[in-house]
Amino acid sequence: MDRKDDTRKAIEAADETGLVADEERIDTAEASLLALRSSFPRERLHAALPATHGARASVDRLQAELEKPAPRRHVLEREIESLRSVRELEAVIVNWWDSPVTQGIVDELTRIGL
């Protein structure tokens, strides 16, 4: 089973909220997850750090959580807060996470139970 199938199953399971009532809403949720994943500035974050910096692991954990069929908001927020505390990464992570586009996507996914 590929990641798209896993994502669709997670979205359909969120239908218990009653908010994912039709195929169009499921498609929107899938597109939102794809947009969130593709907008994550992993390369910029890694480029801002020395190869041995410990925050690289936090960047990778955040990326791994984003790649899950149903990313958990509390895990994302934990890693975001960790990265905000790293001077070299603060501006990049804040500009991505706090942007209206990213927050709109996260809020939409939260509303449907992902």
C-alpha cells in the first residue's frame, strides 16, 4: 500500500467528525496534506546548520511526522517549538509555520480530525 492510500484511509477515518462528507472534501484534505508536506523547508533548515548540529534530528523528525498519513498536530508543534529555539533556524521555521497558508492548512486538517 502506498502513502496516498494510507493518507486516504486516515482522512476517511476522520469522517467520524462528520466533516468529511464527500469525495470533494477528501480530495481537499489530500491536497492540503500534500501542500503542507511540499512547503516544508527541510533543505533550507538543513543548509542553515552544520552537519553535526543536533537540531538536524528535530528537522528530520518533523519531516517524518509530516509524511505520516495522519500527522499529529501535537508532535508537529513540539518539533516546531524545538526548532524555534535554534537561532540559525528561527526565522525559517517561523516564516513557514506561522504563515497564514500553513496555519490555514493545519486548521483545516484539525477540523476534520487529522
